[in-house]
Amino acid sequence: MTRVLLADFAHARSGDKGNSVNIGLFPYRDEDYYLIREKITAERVKEHFAGLVEGEVVRYEAPNIKAFNFVLRGALNGGASRSLRSDNLGKCFGANLLRMPVQID
Amino acid sequence: MKSVRIGAGQGFWGDSPFPALQVAQSGDVKYLCCDALAELTLAILQKARQKDPDKGYVEDLFFTMLLQPCYQKSIKILTNAGGINPSGAGRAVYGLAQKMGLKGLKIAVITGDDLLPRLGELKKAGVDLSDMECGGDISSIEDRILFANAYLGAQPMVEALKAGADVVITGRTSDPAQFLAPMVYELGWGWEDWDRLSAGILLGHLMECSAQSTGGNFGGDWWNIPDMERIGYPVAEVWENGDAVLTKPEGTGGWVKLNTVKEQMLYEVHDPAGYITPDVVADFTSPTLEEDGPNRVRITGMKGRQRPERLKVSIGYSDGWLGEALIRYSWPQAMKKARKAEEIIRKQFASLGLTFDEMITEYIGYNSLSGPLAWGDGDDLNEVGLRIAVRTRNKADAARMPRLLPPLALNGPPTASGAGGMPRPRELIGLWSALVPREEVEKQVRLDILEVE
């Protein structure tokens, strides 16, 4: 088992909608799509963002572009225009997801 | 097969007009389409209209720089820069065109997205205006509403193009609608051609955030993106059957590759298999994307489903004030100093009996963009900024809080800097989304055309 970071094999972009944040997650190599499907579950993402995300996390699959979309509810301190945070638009959530450690066989 | 080339001109209010000029000059496009309205832009425009009833639209350099070159090349412009006052925007563009001597230019103004005057009537008629996100009852915010605008689709814009418009100005629309409209008009798509409408929506979505599909805000190996200082905005060549190639003008910076396009494809999307717009429900999991030469991504096989019966209305309401203050500390022990400053401030707030609806602290240089996910203890940082942000009911309280920080420079830990220029309090706007019957909106949509003499 080797411990790597999600950032080592995937890139991501995040954006806001109301009080939700979405994160598109894209493996650099198509074959790592299955690794992400197995390891980066909605539950793990919810756990990872403890303290930043209050609501549920849902994962959607887009196999045609070998990508995943995570929707994080209650993630923006009320939404971009009522948030007190510096990252009021959730632009850094994608980068923050990439900090997740992943165990690889 | 018939095709049309469409270019992106703006991704938000404040975007650079120079790449738009490049699209007009060398993008070989017939249409330049813009999305000027982020979710919260209407809140800013509403305040502008409160001060001056002629204002409330997006005022920037876009038309000053683009109107003449587009007129000369017969490029039509479609934009939602009308904001909360499309008629005012139409008059302003008319004045500008007259000054430039653009005789015969036809400016179409589309109104009807504004539901603010009709909320009471809709509620009385039994329309459920509960928030889609939290489910709350509208009565909890009724006396604080600043704007209420429905998202319009592409149909009124297609009518404007049929009437010969050179410039089409709207208020709130679904972001990709400005891009879909010229495809429908040029390629003769029907309003029940769900697959093709859906292809148009996907292309619009890929272009509505300007350079975000051509290498801007790219989360991958962004350091390899060439010539970002002159990044190109996206251009789409779309065929009658809905297939398309996304590219950018020759000679511009940036990249159009699978990975940059894919990132934009999911940007601000919830369920990719059901991207809901007023015109169609698009399935982003259906198309095939492939690289088709340098800076060309081919998109084929897009599928869509029947449009929704109800339209989304976005309601903004006043929700208190933000007061913020920042003070910075240098090495050594920058983090320790900032933490000490926070402790002192919290004790002073307590002894003064100052309370807030909410208060957060962030350490800039350590965790202001990562919160609890920040690594390490920050002990070795060169500098740290303590940012305190509070939520208050009224403006005066939000303005008072920051004044407690500057004395720390003399009374607290050493090396305190930059506590002088305090940001002014900012009004916080809550956003509320509800669904209303389509016909309630469509019956009030109007198209007016002004022709420059």
C-alpha cells in the first residue's frame, strides 16, 4: 500500500450555486477513473470537508468524459453573497479536495 | 451541411474586453455572445437602480470597444447586460451607436424576467414560492426582497434576430441562452429538437465563462498554458445536426484541449445527466469529446430531454451586514502574534458587551482559503494576516467592529501592520430560488426594437 495525494493523479475545478459547491474531478489518465470511483466516495468527501460543509455530499458520474461531479450542500456559509469567508465563491474547494490522501495497492 | 460560427465576448461583469475584440477581429464569427450576470450581479445592479432609476444595467467598456468593430463586420451581439433595467441599457447603447454614427443599427430590448412587482399576486394565486434549497416560506424574507427575476430562455432572442436585430439586450436569462439563440436562428432548429437544443446549451455552457474553457482557471498543469496574457476566448463552429468544434481565434494564447474543456463542462453543474434550462434538459453525460487538431475539440452525439414546465426565479433579499478587519504580523512567531491578537480582540469584545450574529476569524497565509484543511501549525510562516469578519443586523455595528483593531499596533504584540485602511461594511444578500409556472413569465415578455437614425 502506498499513500499518495489525490492531486498526484487528478485535477479539479469548483464553483458555487446558492449555498452549494460543486467540484468536477478529472483523472489525468483515463484508467484512474476506476480508482476514483472506488476510493473517492461521497462519504469520504463529506468526511474530508468536515467543518466546512454542513449538508450532504452527492457524487455524480460522467463516464463519457471520465469525470466525477461532487455536489456539497450547505458548503458556503449561506452562499456567495452572504458568506463571511474569504473564499466566498468556493473557488478553492477543488484544490482542497485534491489534498485528500489516497491509499493505493 | 449548414454551420455557424459563434464567439464568446464576456464571462462576467468586469471581464476583459480585449479578447472579445480579438474574437471579433480574427475569430471569423457571425455572433458575439456575452454572459454578464453572475448569480449576485442583480443585487449590485438593484442598488444602482435605487440611486438612479435610469441605471441598473451593466456599465463597462464592452460596447464602447466592440460596437463599432462588430457593426463594420456585421457581427451581431447578444448579451444579458441589461441586468435589472434592459430598457435603460438599450437607451445607453442607442446613444452610443448614434454618437458613433452607426446608422441603421437595430437594437432589440427584451424585458419580462422581472417578477418583483408580481410576487404578491403569484403568492395569492397559490404559486409555491418556497426556497428550493432550504424549503423556507417566502414570508420570512418578504419585507427584505431586493429583486426577483425569472430565468428566460432563448426564444425571445430568436424572435429579436428574426426581426433583424444587430444587438440583443436582455435581463436575466439562463447563462447559455445567448449562445443557443443564434444557433436556433441560423440552423433552423425546432423548439422540440431536444438533442440539438441540448447541443446548443452545452456549447453555450462551454463559452459562457469566457476563457474558462480555453485555459483560464485551469486546475491541471496550468503552468504549461501558453501566453495567458493574451488568452483567447472560445469560438464554436456548430453544424446543423448539433455537432460542433470548440476552438479559439488564431494567434491567441491559451489552450483548447480535452482537459480544459472537460473542466468547464462540469463547472457549476449539479446532475450532469440533467442540466435544466428553460429551453431543454441537457444530458452532459451523452456527448463524445475528442481532440481534432491543435486547439480544436470536437463534440458530437449530444442528447437532451423535454424542457421543464416551470421556470426558476432567483430572489435576492437583504440579509444583514458584513464588517471585516485585517491586521498583519511578520516573522518571527507571526502566527503566534496573530493568535494573540485574536485572543485580545475577543476579550475586548466580551468586556464591551459586543455580540454579533456570527463571527469568523481567518489567518491569511495559513488557512483563509482552506479552513480546517490547512496543513501544519503555521509556525514558520514569514507573515500572517488576522482577518475578522462579523455578521450584524445593521450597518453601524458592522462599521464599528473594525475600529477596535488599529490600537493593537501600539497595545498588542509587535510588528502589527496594515490595520489602517479598513474595508467598508458590505450589505449581505441572501439568494432564494423558487419555481413558477412558465406561462406566468412568458405572458409578460416584451420585445422592443430601436433603430439608429
